[in-house]
Amino acid sequence: METPIVAVVTGSNRGIGRAICAALLKQTSRPLILYTVSRAGSSFDLTDLTVPPTAKIYPAQLSLTDQDSITALSKRISNEQRGCDILINNAGIYYFQEKIPAAQRQETLDVNYRGTLKVCQAFLPIMQKNGRIVNVSSQSGELKYFHPRLQAQFSDPNLTLSELDALVNEYSDSADQNTAMSEGWPPLAYFTSKAALNAATRILARENPHLLINCCCPGWVGTSLGMQAGQPPKSVGKRGSLCTRGRITYCFPEEGARIPLRLAVGDIGGISGRYWANDSVASTGDGKVKNF
Ligand SMILES: NC(=O)c1ccc[n+]([C@@H]2O[C@H](COP(=O)([O-])OP(=O)(O)OC[C@H]3O[C@@H](n4cnc5c(N)ncnc54)[C@H](OP(=O)(O)O)[C@@H]3O)[C@@H](O)[C@H]2O)c1
């Protein structure tokens, strides 16, 4: 029998993560072992999905703010499989307000940047050669929202992880003192968390040339996270479900999974360390390389 692909998707219980799992199950031509990771650790609702006989689903538990759970999952997969072929870091949070308590700002950085980086670091030793890591980021992390001084620091090709940490700590200190915006940081912590994730992606790709490590914006998608900002143009609706724009109803199943899926299993021409998106957050294309 053909060797199965071992894939891990965080935040798989709902939203884009669930759509990514559904798309992986639907399109894989090779046998698939899929670890569906969530904070609860339980399996998601499979009722509308066809699980092919060549696929196996293993529910798994992980919280991005709990290092032990991250280490345990990497150990578990190392024990149960020959390694990991595809890691999709999809889990994330968004407090869609400028003025949030310091604890929520900290949580945003801990989950979207520090936690995701810890998952990458825990999995690097068990990634198979030519394995792929996909970090689901956001257009909010693009550097156009930052002062040119910060743009230069984030995009320095020699930036190290400890320098990146220091930059993120500088943001936290400025935000604590209410000087972040006057110092050129964007108004929402989410933006800094995703810019840091993009920079970390580039550093990890540079340090691990045997892997393909990329990040992306999935577009503006109709999930509980995406709907905080209004009515998103893209859907992760169940197969065949409909979404309405104005008075017209369209069918756009699993649109939000398209770019992450391409980075995980599609043709990306051997590119690593880049940020992928469409020209518009409404576009349903499968992404192209863009500037951070
Ligand atoms: N929707 C959009 O328009 C949009 C746009 C750009 C980027 N994104 C990015 O896409 C990714 C998925 O977002 P979504 O729209 O699908 O959001 P969602 O529906 O709110 O789902 C978020 C997922 O992240 C998990 N999660 C949250 N905090 C976690 C933690 N501390 N540890 C582990 N898992 C945690 C959630 O698990 P629980 O169920 O346990 O909370 C859930 O599975 C995020 O990284 C987001 O930033 C989304």
C-alpha cells in the first residue's frame, strides 16, 4: 500500500480549519492520516463529510497557550507515525477592537504568534524531508500598516527569532504605555501578531531549507472570527451550502480553505518562506506570492 500522508491541522473543530480538513479528505489522491487538532480534543462533526476508506482521522488535543500540550502532540505523532508531512497552523484569535485590556493583547500575541511558533518548533524535528508547514496568517499582518522603521526591522533578511521576540516585546511595552500608535504600530494587536507570524515563517524557512514553510491570508471568510468585521464575502459553508451577497445567492463551498490547501498539497513551485494571498480578500483564487 502507498505510504499515507500524515497531516496535522490546528483549530480544526470549526471555521477555516474544519474546511481545510474537509478539503484534504476530499481531494487527497494518496492515503491520508489526518490529526484534527482542537482545544477540546474531540472529533468534529463529520455528518456532511465523506471520509474516503483510504483516510483515517485522529482527533487530538492542543492549546496554543499550553506548551505541555504542544510537546505532547509532537511526541504522540512521533510515536504513532514515521513523522509529519504537513502541518497546518490554522488556529488563531482576533479581538476586533482597538482598546482591549492588556491581558487580551497578551493573549493575541501568545496565541497567534508565540503559540504558533512553539508548534512549529515542536514539529520541526519530526517533519519529513520536503514536508510542508502552512501558517494561516492575515492581510492584517502586511507591513504597509507599520511605520517604515518597523517595516525595515520586520523585513530584515537577517532577522533572528530572538530579535523578532524583542520587537514584539517592544510593541507590548509601547501598548502598555499607550504610545504604540504614535510609535508607528497598527492600532490592533492582531496586526502585530500576524506580522510577527509572517516574519517567523520567513526565519524558519531560511533555517530549514529541507522544508517548504509558507504563510497566507485565507481571504475574508464567513466564520465567527471573520464576521466580527462585517459580512465577509467568502464562505466556509458546508458542501453545497449557499451564501447570499446582496440579493444574489452564490454557492462557494470551502472557499476559505483554498489558499492553505494549495500551500499544503498543491503546486507551489518549491517556494518557501513567502506570504501568499489573492489581490483582494474577496477573491476566490488559490493565492500567489505577495510582499509581506
Ligand atoms: N475568517 C477570516 O476572515 C480570516 C481572515 C484572515 C485570517 N484568518 C485566520 O484564519 C485562521 C482561522 O480563523 P477562523 O476564521 O476559522 O476562526 P474561528 O472560526 O474563530 O476558529 C478559530 C479556531 O482557532 C482555535 N483556537 C483559538 N484559540 C486557540 C488556542 N489558544 N489554542 C488552540 N486553538 C485555538 C479555535 O478553537 P476553539 O473552538 O477551541 O476556540 C478554533 O478552532 C485564524 O488564524 C485567523 O486569524 C481568518
